[in-house]
Amino acid sequence: MRLPPETRRQIAALWELEAEWLVRYAMVRTGEDQSAAEDLVQTAFLAAAVQWNSLVDRTDDERRNWLRSVVHHKWVDGIRRPANWSDSTRRSEKSTPVGDPISWMWSLHVLTSNAAWR
């Protein structure tokens, strides 16, 4: 999946608005496990990139609620399938700091580029 430059800019702007509070929300859900919380948020932003055409015309509040809903449902999925949760969220020992949107957006770019989906 290749994102057009304008979509990338819009998702980066959404990241700037929502990532910090969304990680805090996810940390409450994960029992203060920052790595798992950041994985949940990254998953939500990847889902946003995939479904951007349906999100682009929504209000900021609607996008925020959508992202929160994705984080919540992915967290619930992890509780239901703990083996899958630990396998998918613990692949990397490194954690990207919440305050570093460039690294997160680069990760999102890599995940959504054509090379990652071949």
C-alpha cells in the first residue's frame, strides 16, 4: 500500500494531535506497559492509514473516537488471545518514544509502503 503525500501529511497531523493521549489511554489498558501501549497505538494508526478514505472527512472528535475504539478492540483481542498478543507485540525489544513522531511516522511509512506488503 502506497500512501499519497497528502495522506501522509494528514496522518502525520493526526499523529501530532492524538498520539500522546492515545498512548496514555493504552497504558491504562495495558497496566502501564508502555511497549504494549505503543504497539496498540501504532496498530491503530496503521489501521487509520489503511482506511483513510473513510476517515478523511470525519471531524477531529470522530477520528479520535475511532482511534480509541481501535486501540480498545485490539487490547480486548489481546486479552482473548494472550498467546497471539505476546507474539505480535513483543517482536522488538526497542520502544519508540512517544514524543518522537518522526520515528513513528517512518515506521508507519515502512509498514504501508509497497515493499512491506510483497
